[in-house]
Amino acid sequence: MKIENKVAIVTGGGSGIGEAVSQELAKRKARAVVLVDRSDRAFEVAETINAAAGRKVAEAKVGDTTDDAFRTNTFDDVVARHGVVSICVPAAGITRDSLAVKINKDTGKAEIYPVATFRLVADVNLIAPIYWAIEMVARIAEDRAKRGLKRWEPQEEVQGTVIFIGSVSSQGNKGQISYAVTKAGLEGAAATLTKEAIFYGVRCGIIHPGFTDTPMVRAMGEEHIAKYVLPYTQLRRLIRTEEIADAICFMISNSAVSGELWADAGWHPPA
């Protein structure tokens, strides 16, 4: 699927991988790139992208990606002004890392990972991305119905692409019970949705980045990164966000690429 002249929505577009993907989509001449983020920094990022592109291509929408009304309103507005969205990269995500069970040294009692925290991470990392993807598929399906089109046929161009952001942590990573589960869950979402969405000509895939130079990873601290990340990474450095963005655009533009792509820089965690 050609990226040029397409309309894209990227959640988490105000920083990290979402920011880099938004920049790359603009470079590849997308017609409109909508950066969805909970931070006002998204407006600054959009302005920077527009300045670099020499045209108004990027715009920001600030809100909570887990809010259903915000999601539908965003699509309503974007479709009304730019046309049907055909690229969705729901990249917004959070971490709330802690061991599933640990003993309190003072009381001797086991402390269990809080259910409320698990639900928060699941809402942001798993449920919200799935529903941003489903929203795009639904809009494409409605547009096709209006034009009297039913099942997508191979002679048509691909109608849309969803790329979920997984993680190497989906294989399991100590201290990331909620994060790992949500990223593994996106594998099932991508595999299932692509089987349904291809009826309307929409492809779904998932990329699993390794440790990437984002605010989320940097928040681990330089000492932690140096001790627990870099020694187990073949490149012995953090992945650059633009490298992940390039891989995502490859998945979007090459329709023969399906399923999962691992962009882990050769990271293999210790036992």
C-alpha cells in the first residue's frame, strides 16, 4: 500500500516511537498525519513536522486514548476534513513495572501486583490500541458500503493497514507482568483482526521493538540500561526510534509482509 496521499492516525504521536512514525509518514508524503497524545507536546511535534515538510501535513489531537468518545470524535473530525483514514499505528503505551509477588521485608507478607494497576496498563496498552484499529476498519467498511462495495478483491489496492506496537517483552520479562501480557495480547489481536478485516481490504500486523531510545526506556535509568539491557543486545546500543519507524513504514507499504516483525537489535535476555 502506498503511503503517499494517505491519511494516518498515530496514537502516542507526541513522543518516542509514535513521534518517529509520524515524522516518517510525513516524509513519505502522507496527505495528513494526526498525532494523538495525552500531552500538549503533540502540538509542538506537529509544528516541527510541518516545518520540515514545508507543508501542513501533521496535526495534533490531545486526549485520553482509552476514552471511547474521544476516539470516535477524533475519527469523525479527521474523516470529515481529510477523508477515510487508511493507516493506523496505535503506539500509545505505558509501563508500571513491578514483580508479580514480592515479600515485604518488614512484615514478611507477600505483596501482590495491584489489580487496579494491571487494569490501567491493559486499558492503555491492549484495549485502546485494539479499538483504535477497529474504529479504522469500521470506517473503511462503512465507506465501502456507501459505494456499493462488499468483499474486497485482489485487483483493488489495499484499503488500509494497522500496525500494532508489540515488544520483546511479549516473550516474558522479569518485573513486567502487566506490560508483557498486554504486548503478547496484541499478537492475538493482530492475528484475529487481520483475518476479519481483510474482508474490507485492511491488513493488520505487529512489530516487536527491542529496547528503543524513548522516554519510557530512559526512565529506567542509565545504570539499569548499562547493566541489564546493553550487555544482552547484539548492537550494544539502544535502537533509534527512526529505525523502528522505518520498519513500520516497510510493513505498511509492502503488502506481502504479514504477521509479526521483530526489530530487537539482537536482544536476548538472561535466564
